[in-house]
Amino acid sequence: MNKQLELLIMLHDLDLLLMEINNDKKAGFEVKKHKEELLKAREKVIKELKPQQFKRYKKLKSRYPRAVVPVIDGVCYGCFVKLPTSFVVRINKNEEVSICPNCGRFIYWFED
């Protein structure tokens, strides 16, 4: 899998975890400790990402709750539109950062 794609997925997962922590009304000391660790991990991932990738990610996050989504059976799970055949038949799908031509989200291919 492409390193930048892996970083985008990690960043997205970290943001989802941080959102869950922020929405938890009963956040205690342990949760706050983990929040600091997650924020440090997030900063590390951001430093490794290409600036244009992070800029696009931030823009997508402001528009959609999920900026990085899987493609399963040729369907983008962000907008639920079947992708063009030219996308679906590619051999090394996860070897490059791809964007859904319909919704513009980052996509990665989930294969069984």
C-alpha cells in the first residue's frame, strides 16, 4: 500500500478517535492521558504527510465527517456511487492515492 495512503488512513482514524473522546461527557483522567498520546501521534503523522495531501484532507474534513473512505465492490462508501470501470479494473489500486471522481474523498480499495 502507498505510504501516503497509509498515513491518510491513520490520520483519519486518529481524528475519529479524538472526536469520540471529545464527545464523551464522562472523560476522566485516563481518557485525557490517551488524548494527549493521540494528539502527539496525529502530529507525527501530519509531519510525514505531503503538504498538499494534508491541505486536501483538512478541506474534506470540513465538508464531510469522513474524508477517507473504502471502496467495496466498486462502490465508494462515501457517496455510495459505483465508480467508473477504469477505476475498478486497475491492478495496483492501493499503490497510489486515489480520489473518488464523484465526491472527491480519498479512497482506498478493500479487497476480500
